Amino acid sequence: MTSKDLDFEELLKQYDYKFQKGDLIKGIVCGYDSQGVMVDIGAKTIALVPSREAADKDENVEKILIKGQEYEFLIIHEEDEDGKFLLSYKKVNQAYALKELEKAKSEEQTILGTVAGIVKGGVLVDISGIRGFVPSSQLRTKETEIEVGTKLELKILTLDMQQNNFILSNKKVYDESVVEARKNVFSQIEPGQIVKGDVVRITDFGAFIDLGGIDGLLPLSQLSWRWIDHPTDILHVGDKIDVEVIAVDHDKQRVSLSLKNLEPDPWLEAEKQIKEGDMVEGTITRIKHFGAFVEVFPGVEALLPHTEVIELQNEKQTILQVGDKVNTYILKFNPTDKRISLTAKEPDLSADTTQASADEEKTE
């Protein structure tokens, strides 16, 4: 064999390749043309990565596949008459992404997806180039509150790319995080603690406060020492407030809260300034069939019985209403039970004093 024959044999070895459709190969980006990206894979001719197989429509292929850099490609079409192979860069990334997704599903990992579209019944999300679907029932918020580009934490429910079945859940992530948060909060919370929370819901009977994983109930009666008609008189959804924990039920996972306990007890001050027999001016806060409640000291209500209300109305020749100011007398004052009884006329307390003395003599 001559030296010329040896040179020709070596040259043939350089082109002795066995590439076929479905192979993963490495190649170096050597240029760009109107059809896509040109790649040197060591074949007779330069291979081509069509633009659609290199990047999404809104992406610049030259920034995705940089000239002179080596990448991994998938052969999607064997060489044509000119000996040119067609390659895909996106399908390689999708294959690796799919492998990661299968791992995430088996390990129940939380993954991050980007909303790519809002459709009937849910939203489409993009995860490393793979499109998935999140049904409305698996969204924590409504589709109308989500925009294209929004990032969502997701859990994989089903993953079957051959059947084009890639379903995810945003709600499951939230539900699991809430369960974990509830465990943490209940392991640390106890009566008497002062905690911070956000007002998340208001009802006629009180407000629900998010304590960082659990919602505690702030009853209407625990909002203030003063009479409150409705929680919205002093609270609004979104308010951040300090509250005191007054009860924790671990079995039912319920927490009761108080806002008024953070304020000074007005009955302690009233006890210093009010005594039985005193005339007081107060404001009617509520009228019931059995009488009227009158605020006789800031945060302190007393009851004027129905018969006394009628007597006062006859005296004033008017019908009493909420907000009216009235002068009444303290008939009974029990600061321990936080109860005060009123009367329209000045009481004769001497009779009570005489009876009390008689009772003491009998006891002796």
C-alpha cells in the first residue's frame, strides 16, 4: 500500500460515523443562517438545528446556542441527500427536564412553574420547556387573580408525556404547608401569649385572625370593653393586630383570641370612682325588651330595667333611643361580676343598710 493509499484511508476514517435518528450527540455551534443554527458534529456536512428546535418564538437563538460552544443535541432526522442531519436542542432539554420531573413526582417535591396561559378550566404552566395544566380546582386563587408570567409553587399529580397528561396542583402545596404550619404553631402557642396576626375574615360574630398557619377566632365580645355592634366598626380585612391567646383546643385545633385584654380593665377604674347611690350621666348603647344598657363610664355598661325605662320615658315625655344621654342612679354595683343595676329615681339605701345590720346581728 502506497503512502497515498494510507492518507486516503485515514481520511475515510474521519468520516466513518454511524449516526441515526434518536441518538444523543455532541456538537459545536459554528454559525447561523436563515433556517437556524449550524453545528459541527463530525459528519460529512454541517448539521442544522432548525430555529423552532433551538428556542421558543420570542427567544434569540444566538443567545441560546452560542457560537464556539459545545452542546448536546438529539438527531431528529437522519442525513438527507446532501448528507445533512437535523438536530434538536429543545428536545434534549425536555428529556432532562422530564427526568427531573419524574424524580420530583416520585419524591413529592415542590417545583416552580411559570403561567404560560389562562384557559377554560385552569391555567397552562411552563416548567423547563414542558407545558403542564393546573385545573381550577387545584388553584389556591381564582384564574382571574393570576396573570401570564406569574410564578406558582406546584406539586405533580399525574405525569404521562406520551398521553400528553401532565397535571399539577398549586392548592396541594398550600394545603400541605398549612398542615405543617399548624403543627408548628400549635406546638408553641399557649394561653396568655401576645401574638401578631392578620385579619383574614370578618363575620357577624367576630373576626378570624391568621396567626401564621392557623386562623384564630376573635369573638365579638372580645373586641373591646365598649359595646361593638359589628367587628367592622373597628377592624378591616388586611389589618395587622396584636391579640392575646385566651384558649387553645389542641384536639379541635382551635384558638380563641382577645383584643380587649390588651387594654386596661375599665371596671377597675370605675370601682374607684363609682359607688351605689351615685347619680351618673350615661349614654344608651342598646335597648332590649328587658331594659336598656347605659354606658356610665368609658367601657362600663349598666342595665336600666324595662320598668325604669318606662318611668324615665314618662318623666321625659319622649321615647328613649340608642345614643340618648340619661341621668340615672347606681342601685347595685358588683365589680367582681362586672354588673351594675340602675334606677331612674334616687334610691333609699338606708333600708338596705338597716337590713344588712340586722342580718349581721342574726349571724352573731
